[in-house]
Amino acid sequence: MKQDKVLSMLGLSAKAGNVASGEFSTEKAVKEGKAHLVIVAGDASDNTKKHFRDMCSFYEVPFYAYADKESLGHHIGKEFRASLAVTNEGLAKAVIKQLKLLTTE
């Protein structure tokens, strides 16, 4: 199995306390201006994706749909997570860089 750099970086971010996960915490981080990146699981409902896409567009926060609920949750040490926000700007930029590399491959 290929090591997934994005999920590994999210795990490091979570260990450092720089991840808000779950819909309520993610939304709170975005609205308070603390979120520098929002990731929603690819298998989350269309309604959830639209909700966060629209909110991130309004608050000018980068938004990506990536992985699945189980993978997102597992890598940040939780159960299932449909959404999470990275609250550290440097880590968010590093994760975005990896996400962009994946979309260009």
C-alpha cells in the first residue's frame, strides 16, 4: 500500500492539535477565521459537501473533497469523520501542496 502523504500530514496536524474535526467544530473554525483548509470526505453526503463548499467559498477558505470518512477519521485518531479543518497555516499550505500534486498526476 502506497503511503498517503495527505492523510499522514493530517495525522501530524491532529497530534499537534491543529485539526478541528466533525461538522460542528469544522464550521466553528471556519466562521471564527481559524480554518486555513477544509477537507470533506469524498463519501460524505452531497448536502454536506455543498454546505462546506459554499461556506468555504464565502469565507475564502480552501476546500477539498478527499479520501473517505473512515480514512479521515482513522488518520486523525477518531472514528468516522466527514469533515475537518486544519487550523495551522503552514500545515494547511503543505497539505494543499500535496493535494495539488495528486490532482495533477
